[in-house]
Amino acid sequence: MSSQSSQEGYWRQAAQEYGAALERLAWAYEADSDRRRDLLQEIHLALWRSFAAFDGRCSLRTWVYRVAHNAAISHAIRRRKRNAPVFLSLEEIEALPDSQDLEATAGREQALARLLALVQQLDWIDRQLILAYLEDLDADSISQITGLSVANVWTKLHRIKNVLIRRFYSGATDAK
Amino acid sequence: MRSDYLPDDLKRLWKELASNPVAVSPDDLRRESRKLGSGLRLRNAFVTIACSLIIAAYAFFAWRSRTTPERIGAVLAVAGVANMIVQFLRRPARVMPGGTTESVRFYRLELERHRDFHRGKGIISWLLPCLPGPIIFNVAFALDRPAFAPIVALQLAVMLLAAALVVPLNLRVARKFQRRIEALDGSIQ
């Protein structure tokens, strides 16, 4: 396989397996829908370029998440706004998944918006950790992506999860 | 409900977020990748041409000037702008978000790069060498041609004011990046 076709092959595989996760990652970094689309394209472009140098020393998943987080960090630093305003437009609310149960759907949309708002407010490193956790990555994988030690990942995740869950459920109580 | 672990339903909730598949194709990415490369070349060419025009103008002044101070100023301006071209073309390339760099290290490298651009390297090696030449040239020009003195004085005032604002503003931004580096170091220990 030539390097160009392997580059395309890796990208296709990454887009297929992690496309949805990358989109969620973009949601976590950008509240504004136009900028989020730009960020997602930047991530895919960064992935495409990076695969020219992918040598298989780490797993495809680790590679994809590293590139995606790094591209998101670059994007966010360029914007120089630590906490972007958090809101969902009508189109975004409409884009949320359908459900047969309207009442349940409204509740889930609110819960999703609340969870997203909490994630978007986190510091970048904390945000990366919780994103990886929400995507079912284990501490070893998170350590490989971030470069933090496994013990550090555990400690920080423990703290972040406690804060997040406390705020999430206190928000739910407030909403009622 | 409140435990050391987030309940699984929060993970499931999170995964409901993505709803629109990405509409990018390999052809789009190839095109964007080429555009990125050509955009950088275009920017380099634009800066080089703009600086070359300034060099040509001051070289002309150095050749045609009536007084020695004017010539010295023009030569210094040529040297300052030439230095700017060299520094610009030799500037460290932006760290591309690759897969070999862990995200925390990448974040730190990006913060350092922005800090260094605003602190020291960016200002001292690019901007300051450009100032003495035009200042000497303009003062000498005004002394030799008193009729132009008000215009030259205004021009110098604007130039010095801009330089006086640019330096502290950049240093302030650099300090912000330094604080973020320190906060990052503190948070990962």
C-alpha cells in the first residue's frame, strides 16, 4: 500500500470509528455552531496530515484522540477565550435525537444541555480527561493520550467526576 | 446516586450528542491540505515583497540623500528591515497538532510558543532593530529640509507612540500566557 493510500485508509478508518466521538469533542470545545463546524474540519484536516507520519507505534485510537485534542487546543488558544458562552441554538436542539416520549425527550435534552454546559466550563486538561472518560477510555489510554501518569489520571478524574456529578445533580434539582 | 463514578446513564447521555455525520471527503482534505501549504507560502511571499519594497525605497534614499546622517539612517533602515525578513522566514514553524505529542505537552508547547512570540523574541529581534534607521533618517531629513519638519515630527510621534504601545501590550499578553503555563504546571503535579 502506498503512503498516500495508507494515509487515506487510516483517515477513513478513523472517521468511521471515531467520527461521532470527534464530533462530541468539538461540541465540548465550541458552543458556537459555525465555529464548531470549523473546528471539526480542522480536526479532520489535522488527522489527514498526521496520518502521513503514522507509524503504528501507538494504537489508532490513541493517535486519533491525541491529534483531535491537540487540534482543539490550538483552535481554542487562537480564540483566546477560556470559557466560550454556552447555549444551544434552536437548530441544535432540533438536531438532538428524536424520541417517542416527548416528555422524556424534553428531559433528556435539558440534561444533555446541562452536561454539555458543565463540560464546556471545565479547564482544558480536566475537559480532556472527562471527555476521554465519557468516551469509555480507560486510565491507561487516557494516560497515553494526555501524557499524564496513570496515577495522576486517576486522581484528577476522581476529583473532576465528583465536582461534575455534584453540579449536574444540583442543576437538575434547581431545574425542577 | 452520588458515588465515586459517574453513572453509566451520563455516558449514554453524552453519546447522544453527536447527530450529524461529518461531510468531508478525502478530496476535500487533500485540497485543504494543499491550500494550507500554499497559504503559508503566499504569506511569506507577501511579507518578503513588502519588506523588499521598503528596502528598495531606503536604498534609493541612501544613494540619493544629501547628508551623511540621512545616509546612515537609510542604511540602518535597510539593515533593520532585512533583519526582519530573515527573522520572519527563520521563525519557528507552528507546531502542527500531530499524534506523536501528548496533549498536555502539546498544550504547554503552544502556550510557550505564544508567550515567546509576545515576549522578547518577537519584539526585540524583529521590531526594535527596525526603529533606529527610520528615526535617524527622518530627523536628518527634517533638519536638512525645515519645511517638512512638522510632517516628519508627526510621523515620528506616531511611530514612537505605536512602538511605546506595542511593547507593553505584548509583554502583558506574554505574562498572561506565562500565568497559564504556571497554572498548567501546578495542575499536573
